[in-house]
Amino acid sequence: MPAAEDLHGVNKVVDNICRLSPDLLAEACQHILTYLQGQTRGVDSAEISDRFQRAGVRLEHEALQNIIRFLLLTFRSAGKSNLCGDDLVSRLEKDSNKWSKASLQVLHSLWGEQGALVHAQQEVHTMLSISQLVDMEWKLGMAVSSDTCRSLNSPYVSLLLKFVEPSGQICQRSFEMTIPQFQNFHKQFKEMAAVMETV
């Protein structure tokens, strides 16, 4: 059950959303849905703010940001859960009793039209998410037995990589390389570093 402060915060955002005309709400949602479908690089809050002001809706900067964040999180969560329009509306009504019928109809209609596209983009994003390398340890050793070294007592390099997955979990991977493989690996890392410095 949400805390009283959280519920008050949600109700305040919902009140501000319900102040918007259906057309204005649909336009703001469309900006967000276009972004969540991977068609734009982000949500331009300045453009949304200008549109609100031209329509005569005066909101403080923080209130506008809260609306955008709320809609982003709502649509992103609905996309990950693959909700239908009815389920989205039910979830919204459960979280706040301040929703106007007109606002819920706009959200239901837009989600019904574009929810599947957002869900598909979320699936692609999950598949393409890459991990971030956070630590690398290495040590030099002598091979006693190996699949890649032809003779025993050959030197090898053991690498341990630690990285953070998109889920936030830290994982480790270890592998061994011959000295020539390690030298090639080192050369490729230097080339990547040089390229990254030019970006």
C-alpha cells in the first residue's frame, strides 16, 4: 500500500493531468509514446511546455516535469508488462481516485493504438541492452594442461572481468589466453581507447 505522501504526490500529478484538455493530454502523451517506440531521442519538455502555455495552461516547471515523468513511467511499465488498455486504466484507477473520465479515455485510446509498439520496443531494448565493464583483473601463469596450448609449461594470461548487467546485477566472467592472444587483445583495447578519445 503506498504511503500517504506517495499517494498525495500521485494525486497531485493526476490533478494536473486532468487540468489538461483531452487534445492537449493526447499531444503530450504522443511525444512520450513516440520516444518509447524508439522514434525520437528523447522527450522535449520545453516543446511540451510551450504547447501548454499557448493553450493557456500555466504549470510550474516542476509540475510539468512530474507529469512527464509520471506518464513516462506509466507507459514504460505498461509496455514491459504488456498491458491492454483496460488493464492500464484499471491500474491507474487503483493508484488514484482523482482521474477524470476524459483523461482516462485519452490514455486508454492512445495505449490501445500504440501499446503493442511500445511493448515491442521494450523487448528490443531488453535484448540489445549491454553490460558495463566495472573491473578487470589479470594474472600471468604457467600452463600445466590446456586446450589451446600445445606444450606444457607455456605461459598464459588469466582474465577475470566484472560487469554490471542492465538489471543492475554484477556478474563475473573468466577466461584464459595464450600470450599471442593476450597481445592481440591488448592491441585491440588500445585501438578502442584511441577511437573513444576522438569521440
